Amino acid sequence: MSKIIMSMPVNIDANFFTSINLGLIHNLQMKNLKCKFFKPISQIENNIFDYTKKILIKYSNIECIKSLNIKNLDKNIKYNDIIDNIIKNYYLNIIKTDIVLIEGLIPIIEQKLLFNLNCQIAKIFNANIIFITSIFKKNNFEQIKSKINFYFKNFLNQKQLYNAYYIVQKPFQNNYNPFFYCSNSLENNNIKKEIAHNKSNLLKSNTSFIYIPWGYISNIFKINIIEICQYLNCNIINIINNCKIKSTIFIDNDYVNKKYFFESLIIISIKNINLLKNLYKKIINGNIVTAILFTEYNIVNVTKNNIIDDFINLSIKNKITLLNISLNIWQIYSQLQNFNKNYVPIQDKLLINKIKSYIVKYINKIIFYKNFKNYTNNNFISPYIFKYNIVKQAQKINKSILLPEGNELRIIQAASICVNQKIANCILLGNVKEIKNIAKLHNIILNKKINIIDPDHIRKNYIQSVIDLRKHKGIDEFAAKNLLKNNMFLATVMLKLGEVDGIVSGSNNTTANTIRPALQIIKTLPQYSLISSIFFMLLKQGVLIYGDCAINPNPNAKQLAEIAIQSAQTAILFNIKPKIAMISYSTGNSATGKDVDLVSKATKIVQNKYPNLVIDGPLQYDAAIIKNVAKYKAPHSSVAGQANIIIFPDLNTGNTTYKAVQRSSEIISIGPILQGINKPVNDLSRGATIEDIIYTIVITSIQSIKKI
């Protein structure tokens, strides 16, 4: 399985963020790891993000969503569509890959929305996170970490924050923007001291911090003067081919006395005659100048200023690029601020290689010191991944699911979505005219593949079947007709005869009314004595299975063991490796009582019957799912702190707990899902949402391929 890393920008510009991602990819390749680069949503409509496609495309054949309409993210349905597409694009291209690097979105606009989306993507893939940020003023590493953790603690899981890395940008101590200081403003000795200071800080800090001095790397950036000319819309007086600069210098009385102007763009007002004369003398006396931009350039100013002709003659002799523009210095300064933040020199392959080599010097021995080829993912399954995978599984098998409450609005809506998305062939049981009228009234377009069956037209077809199925009860024709008046009973007979693959009901019926016909007609699997239920709890920490929360009030030890075994079989069917916690008010021998003994006895029954099944009990709930609690309460348990199946000792505890968790956490819970039955029949809560119904249909379809 691939290891997933996500780079997360925090108050950082695109230039630094891009460079780090280049270095990360290069680092992985140096270690002979197969890696893919994945940008979930292209921000290519903003020109500053064009590098993703042009620089990193060779590392990626993972398709990204082509454009990001920020407004669409405000609507839940659109948001879910975006998330589903991200997951789909990810899974299309990760075969035979050791590591996937996911690049976070750079929140230039809609900060909060893109911040939330970055966190959601990180949680979906359970990614190891690298925060890429900058250090300002006198902040130290711990202050940066504390601040980031404060911002992210409500959005990411504790493990992601605990294991995070921090790549920190710090400019030189003079705090100049690299694009705006004179190239000699920090002498070579100062540069060496700064690098040594950075390395010293790195050694003193936690190894999860990587400190990268960005002022130094700015010296390897060279910008083609044509790029600036096009950006500012300048006029060309004289152009030197392949003219490149590292910095810009806004000339004043101080800077004109500096010695070095090589590989810099000098920006000077044509109105300032004295400065122009001083600059001209510097060039005559041997000072090497690469390019000059004259500001406030117009016919009136040029006519008054004869020295411009001298500069033109000098530029040809000394190979100096000359540009002019009508804007003043402050207007140019303002525009170039944005140019510096947004500029990534994608055409310069030499520069790109220098950036990669520079970044790797800092991250090579720190971040990727583990052998990721031996990496195996933990048991975490994000709710989005779980939902995506089960939908894909259902779409492959495309089973026929019967919905006895066919005239209920939510059922009609869910059936329409399922058929349109090819999740299942849905059959609505109800009056055809009434169902079509409800659909029309609520603007639901019924797919032609939705089969609507009027139960009154078919009841008589099943009279003999009911007599045969219930002959041990002495059922006659009259009794059979009465039983078939109940749509749920009729649906159950159709399932028994193999005319459909599963049943979903309960939006208007109690659990008892849903299950009773199933017990009478479908019956339990031969190896079980009861039917039980589970809920899939889609928590932000991952997917948990709760059982039994709907059927058995006070199971004995044998029955409780059966519930655990059935729940394990369900987990396996849905690609969850079972780790079962048998819940009690006691962990181990911390307390005594008949209820604790019941759980202990049930646990031993399962262990004796299925020795390879990972199960432990009694465990308290916190010890079962929280690692920090588990290491104190049950340090030697193979389940404590990592359970994904929670078996409650009775219905009172289970039902109360699942509803408390569901309502307090505002999560999706799918269920109750019935287990131990010969053919799949599933119950809906009467308060079920359309999404609940869809996922219950999905799960029923999957259950039909294997008896559990």
C-alpha cells in the first residue's frame, strides 16, 4: 500500500511552496522510490499556479479536477461531488507506487474554505502532513508548532498533528524581500554566517523541523528581463538576448553609491537628473550594469533630459538592457511585489535543478529516513474512502433491491439516485400513479430503469408460495391472503423466491415489522441462533462498527459471542480487518460483577471457537479506542486503543451509545444492518435521510453476494 504525504501551505507564498514540493519529489526519486505527485484541484485559472502542470507533470499521471469554482463548495452536494472526484482521480493512478505526494491548495482567496478543504483532503487519505510555513520576527520553532497545532487541532486527527513535519522558511536577518535587495547587500561572509546559524538552530531543534534559509536560495533565482517587461507592459529601448537578473534596485542616494549592480534591474526616475548622472559615471568607471528601467518616461521628460541619449549609446557599447515606462517608482514597486510572490521560472531547467538540489540538502537526512518500501497502512479508514469504496463495489455487482415503501418521498429520491448512478436496480413497491405524482410534485425525474410494481396486482401470485413456506403452521389460502396484504411480508416472499437480491425497509415501519417477516420466511443462517444488527459509525477518527444496537435486548454469553462473530464477518465483507472490543464497565479485572463475567465469558467463547480472530474483553469504551488510555488500562492487549468493532453487552447500552455519538458528533451512521440472516433484509430508521437510505441500499447489495 502506498504511503501518502501531503504538503500543507500555511501563510507561505507560491514560490517557496513550489520549491519545497520539487525538492520532496527529487528526494524520493534519489531513494529509488516510485512516487506520484497529486494536486487534487487545479488552480490553473490563476496564472501563478501554472507550475503544477508544467514543472511537476512528469511526476504525475494523476488527473486533477480542472477548475475550482469557489462558490460551488458552499453547497453540500457540490462539496461531496468534489470530494468524490478527488478520491476517484486518486485511485485511478496509484498502482505500484511507494509514495504519493499530495499538494495542498494555496489559499490566496477564500482562505477559510480552502483551509477546510485542505484539512478534509488530509483526513480522507490519512496523510502524513508536512506543514510548509515561514518564521517571522523572533518566533522560535516551538512557537510556530504551537500556533499551527492551535489552528489545526479541530480539523485534523491527533496522530496527524503529532507526527507532522514542519519546513520553515526564514529570510536573512535584514528582512529584505529577496527580489528587492541589492545583490551585494549581504556580503559573502554574512551569507556564510547566516547558513552556519541556520544549521546550528536546526541541530538544536526537534528533528521534525527543517529550517531552510530562503535568502540564500534567492541568489540562484534569475529572472528573464522579458518576463518583467511583459508583466509591467514596459517599452524596450535596447534589449540584450537572454538578459537575466537576480534582484531589483530602486535607486536613491544611498544605493547609487553601492559598488555592485551586476545581474540587477536598476529602477530609476527619469526626472531625477542628479541620480542619472551619478549612475552614468558609475558605468563609465567600470561598474557592471545589467538592466535599467526608466520610470515616468514620456515625451516631455525625455525632451528635457539629454542624458537619455548618452545612456542609449552606452547600453549598446556595454550590452545593457534599457526599458522605459510611464508609471512612477511607487507604482512599479507595488506591481513587482505581486510579481515576486507569483513568479515561478518554469522555463529555466537549470534553475529548477538548482532549487531541487538546494532543498534536498536540508530534507534528505531528516524527513525520509525510513524505508517506505516496507510501509503498511494502519487500520484507519476515512468515512469518505469507506463510502467511495462500497459504492464502487455495489456498482460492479448492480443488484436488484426491493423497496416495499415505494410511495415514500425519501425512498423515491434515493431510488432515483441509485439507479442514475448505477448503484442498484431499485424496485419500488406501491401504486404506480401515486409514485409518479409524488415524483412530479417534487421535480424528481424517474429513470426508466426504475421498476414500479403495484402490490395489489401481484399478491395473488404468491398465495401458494406462502402456503408452502408456512405449511408447518397449517396456513390455508385465507390466512395466506391476509399475510400478503402486508407489503413487507410480500417483499420477503419475493426475496425468498430469488426474484430480488435484497430488501430495504423501515422509513415508515418499526424494526419489529421489518424483521418479523424475515424471521418467519428467510430465517437465520444454520450456524446461528439469532439475527443481530450493527451500525457503521463514520467518525472523523475512522469507521467503527457498533453492535448490537437494534435487535437483542439482553443476550446471554453465547448470543453475545455470536453477535461478535457475525460482526467480524460483516467487517471482513467490507474490507475491514476486525479488531473486536467486548465492552463493559470494567477493563480486565478492574471491577467485578455478573455483567463483567458475562462479557468475559462471551469473549472466551469467541477465542476458543475462532482463535485467529483478534478480540479482547472486557474493555471499557475509552480503553478500546483511545491509545493513550489503553496503554495505562490494558497495556498488553492486542485490541485496546485500536478496536474497530465495538460489541455492547446489551441493547440498552448499545442503542443509547450509538444515538448519543451520532447526534452529538453529527456524523453519518449507516444501519441498522442485519446479520445472521439467510438473505439480506435491512431496516431503516424512521428518521433516515436520503443519504442514509442510499448507503443502506449499497450495503444490502454487497451483503447479497455473501451470506453473513
